[in-house]
Amino acid sequence: MFKINTDKSVISESAGSSFINGSGVFDVSVNFASIGVSKSGAEQFVFNLDYKGSSQTIYGPYYKGTTANGGKFSDISVGLYTTLGVIVGLTDGEQFTTEVESHKVGKEQKEVELDVIQELTDKVIKIQVQAEFSMYQGEIKENLVLRSFFREDGASAEEILNDGEVGKRLAMVEEKYASNVSYKDGITAEQATEWKANKRSGGSASSVPAAKTTAAKTGSLFKS
């Protein structure tokens, strides 16, 4: 696990439904968060969240690379999780800690043992997510990518560390970035809108015309 580093170069931040289903800033309660490990050994934070009384899971970006790549840390992802650490009270040099706990997960509510991050359980925070549309195996896919974290009162990590004006960063994000959507692999906004409408009506996602370019999924993932 990485250590919290509150150096300014690391901590600097860049710019209706009961489920989170698009871009925005959302008030959530973290039921629990655990360390997810891919088959190739990469590690990420997995958040089980409560939003308006409904539970859903958001997969954060990988902070540690695959075993084949030496398990190197990602500066960008570590920076993002560092802001989360500051928001929940960790200080310079401290680390998130984990303990093995049993939780029911997935549609079948199967009980599994997870490495649960102790500092995040039952924390109420704000999260910014961005909808991202990409192609995977010839079909459009939508992911919700974690972009930033804020304390329950709207304070950013920088504001906490520098005793700055609480909520200034959040107000800027909500005004300029919260509604942004990312389109990859040649997908257009019109195609994404049609795909979502077709999905809501129970149609096949593959029936929606999209760009011919096919690329593997990268980065953060969203799964309900």
C-alpha cells in the first residue's frame, strides 16, 4: 500500500435516480471499500456505496500495475486516492489499512472475504464521476470514471491542507466539469444517446450503429 504524501505536487487537483448513472457530483455513504486485485495482479479500490438508499459498486482506477509490469504505482491514481485519504483524516506518511471481512456482494449476494479499507467504512463523502463511452468487442460500453473526492461539507483535499475556503473547488467543478462526458473510439454523442435509449427500452446494445474502431477497456470501470 502507498503512503499518504501531502506534498503540493501530489495533492494538487485538476480540473432524480436512486442510482448514479451519469456524470455529476454525488453525496454518498461508503458502506465499505476493499482492495480489488485483477488476474494480472493490478490493484484498485472497489467502493460499495449507498446513494439515496440504494447500494451500488464503483470500481476505482488501478493504483498498482500488473505483476508483469513490476507492480509499479500510478502517480495519477495514487494522487486521486491520496486526496481521499486527506478527506477522511489521514495525514502525511500514514497509510490506508485493511482487515479481512466477510460481505455479501453481487446480484446473488454471495458472501465473500474482502480486504476492507478500515478508514473508509461508513464515511459520508462527495464523489465526482464522469460518464465515458468507449468500444469493447464491437459494442458501445459506458463506464463511470472517478474524477475527484470531497468531504461531506464540500471541502477538497487542498482546502483541508491549506485551510482554504471550503467549497470553492467544488463550486468550480460543478460549474465547469460535472456534466462533462467523454467519448472514445470515434463514438459520437448522438450514438451514445441512442445506445442509452435503446438499453432503457430493453433493446440490444449491438443494434446501435457505432464507430468501427474496437479497443480494449482501460482505466476505471463502473459495475452495478
